[in-house]
Amino acid sequence: MPNADPNFTTDYVVSYKCPTCGSRLAFDADSQLFHCAACDNSYDLETVSNAQINSETSFDWGNYNANLSGEQVQGTVAFICQSCGAETITEATTAATHCPYCGNYVVVGENVTGLIKPNAIIPFKINSKGLADRIKQFCHGKKLLPKNFLSENKIREVQGIYVPFWLYSCKADGAATFETTRVRTWTTSSYNYTETSFYYVTCDGSMRFEKIPVDGSLKIDDALMDSIEPFDYSQMVDFDAAYLSGFLADRFDVNAEDSLPRASQRVRFSAEEMFRSSVNSYASVRRINSFFNLTDTSVKYVLLPVYLIVSRYGDKEYRFAVNGQTGKVVGDLPISKKKVFFYWALTAGILALVSLLIAMLLF
């Protein structure tokens, strides 16, 4: 029978956080445990419940909310793109601009607050005038590019934008277990022998991670921002609105908590790779399991410089990103179907010739 109480609701959701890295946990029906996809650890209900109740053991990445002053940067205005929904910030004297993500013309949004003050910023070091040459250098040596791409590719738009990033720092204490093999072969007058020995190897240790970057914008591709690294954080300075002059700034729409799983995954993968590199005297190595506990955690909100470039070749647009500090270029490029077929046919021909020569030698 339906409940007539208008205040009654069946919507009741509890979100558990990983006691190790702070990411959200998901219940795994097979193991009956709560699993963290970020750090790959699992916990029973009692463990996660106690961690959530006990504030001394709950994970908070150095209380990242305390690092956000909430202060609005004076002299800035927000632009809302009615096409893609992107929200960018620039000087208050700017009346209109183009969206750095979709290229549409946008005007100042009404009743929209300005930029939340970041902790730090890396100012632009690369001048926009040399970006065309940098893209040509990036394309040089790409054998599958259409022959006339460099001559006919036209840059349509260049936009310098400060992209919001969360920089995480922590200490990781952990261990990893690997299944390894060693192979020994020898020959007698009658037989060839192969002996394979199996071992379980456990590594443990501590390592420090500083300034792990995770972009805080939904509109910009995560893989693109990962590819544009690294930035030189020694050139990071305290934020000043004067650095926005002539540029746009994206306001974060993915907060530090929601960005946390990517940071935790980067810690885990890097730590596992470090342990893996120490197990180097075996014929094969396969990770069985690993466990990491993160301590001494902190996070900062910073703006990092990126040029977003739109070019046109034929009837299609191609987008590039340039690290505004180092000049590193990343982006998508067209592929010539004729060249793909040529290299495929050349490879097939070589393989056929080699097979023919082998057949002639054998028979």
C-alpha cells in the first residue's frame, strides 16, 4: 500500500570513502567487500564504517577545503558559452570573446561571480607568435600525414587559457607481491632441457609524491592535459590577477574530491612501477597484489598555462594544445589513406618475399 506521508522518501544513499586514499568506494557483490578502484584496496563494512565515524582516521587530503579561500578575484568577469556551456573568466574590461572550447562568440554572463582565487599560478612563458612553427615541428616526421597538410593547414584560432589544476602531494607506504619466473636451459647428448622456477617476490617501501596534477575542467580532455605535461613547478608563483591580462581562465567544475581518484591512481601506478623496476632479474614478472597507505597529504588549486589552437585542413577542423610554459605540442592529426595502403602493401610484399625465400631454402 502506498505511503501517504509526503515527507516519506526511499532515496537514502550513503557514500563511503576509502580509508587509504579518500576516493569513493563501491560494493563488490562477489567478494562482499567495498572496493576502491583508485588504489585497488578492499575493506569490509566494519572497517569503512569505523573510518567514516572516527574523524582521526578518515581521509581528507590535508583538509583541501581549507586551502580554498572562497575569495572572489576582483576585476574579473565570467563568460558563459550558450553552445557548449563552458564558463571562462577574464578581465572585467572585456565585453565579449570566443569560447576556447567550441569557438562560438560569447558575451558576459549576467549575475555570475568571477574567479575563485587560486593558491598559485604558472604564468605564460611562450609567445603566441611562434605557435605555427611549433605545430610544424610537431608534424615533422609523421609519415602518414597527407602530403599537403603542412602547406594547406591554416590556423583559424589561438586562445591562451589558464586551465584549473589540483596538485596533490603525499607520502605512500606500501607493498606489492609479484609472481616471477627464472628459466634455465641445458643440453645433453640426447635431450634439450628447460627448467622453469616460480617465485613469489614481495617488495615494500616508502616514497614521496609532490604536485601530482589533475585538471579540474570537464570541458578539456583529461588525456590531452596528461600528454601536455610536464610543467616546471619551480616557476609557480602566488596568484595575482594581473597574470590574466590578455588571457582567459577556466573556472574548475570538478572539485578536489571528485578529482581525487585520478590522483590516487597515478600514485598507485607510479609506486607499482617503482616496485616492478626493482624486480629485474627474472624472466617474467606478474603483479599479484599491492597495498598502499597515503599519509601527509595536501592539495592546492592552481592555474596552468595552455594554448588551445584550432586549425582547418580541407573541410575538417583539427585541435592542438601547447604547453604555455614549455612549448610542448599535442593534438590530433589526419591520416592519408593512400599512405596507409602504400605502407600496408609494402609490408605485405616484404613478408611475402621473406616467406618465399624461406620456402626455397627449405625445399
